[in-house]
Amino acid sequence: MDDNNKKQHNIHDEAVEASEVMDVMPNEEVSEGAEVEGVDEIESLKNLLQQRDEELEKQKKEYLFLMAEFDNFRKRNVRERSELLKNAAEGVIKGLLPIVDDFERGLVAIKDSSDADAVKEGMELIYNKLVKYLEQNGVKEIPTKDADFDTEYHEAIAMVPVEDPALKNKVIDTVSKGYTLNDKVIRHAKVAVGQ
């Protein structure tokens, strides 16, 4: 084929393609329908986007509300804990005050009394009252008499040589009593241990 024929053939092919395109969109109604569908789709996407934005804004507000509420809870908890620590000893002190009153009355009675047995008896009564009060509040004496030496409860301040092998590693003497508070050691017993 020569160049002229080729050009005519190409022009013919282009014309056929153009008519095929026109067949697909024969009139303006079809293009308007497609345009309407596109507008509807855009509007529905805009609505969906707006709904998502509203939901996000709502969730942000809820999140900020929860964070503020948690912060208030945390501050209230810290305040209550500090109040509890500050006033924790109040009940214990109130319970000790009657015992202090007994001591004061005993001191006044000692000035006017020459009876040592009466003074001794008064001191024992006050001592027993104090020990009973401590026991009621969970304070107990650590037993040391004939006890095996135990580093959990005892502090060895002296090693005493003993002849009897049964007394080795046993508490021989108690220099200072030890105490527990609700089964927790608050003061170790200071003891002499057989060696």
C-alpha cells in the first residue's frame, strides 16, 4: 500500500471508532444520567464523611471526659491516702490516752504513799492494761524462753559458751524483747545465744 492509501485507511478507522463511541452515548440524556449518578455518589460520600467526623468528635469528647474523670479519681485517691496516713495513728493514740491517765494518777499516788507494795501493784495493773491494749491492736511479744535462735525473730548480741550441747544455738538470755505487728516483725528480740 502506498502512503495515500494508508492515510485513507487510518482516517476510515478513526471514523469507525468515533461512530462506535457515539453509539455508546447516543444522546445527552445518558451523559446527564451518568452525571447525576456521580453527584449522588459524591453527596453520599460527603454525608458518610460528615457522619464519620461526627462520630470521631463524639469519641474524642468521651475520651476527654474519661481522662478528666480518671484524673479526678487519681487526685481523690492520693488525697484520701495522705489523709489516711496522716490520721492512721489517731485511733492508736486515743487508746493509749487512758493508760497515760493511769500513769499520771499513779505518779500522784506515789508522792503520798510510802507503801512500796501498793506502788508495785499499781504499776503491774497499768503494765497489764498496756500489754492487753497492744495485743488487741495486733502487737505480740516474740517468744524467746527456751527458743531456738531464729534470725527471722532474734538478733544475737552475744554468744555465751555453754557446756550442755542441748543449749547450743538456743536463746540463753533476752536483753530486749522483740515484737510483731500482725505477724510482721517490728522489732527483733535482742538475745544471748548458746555456743
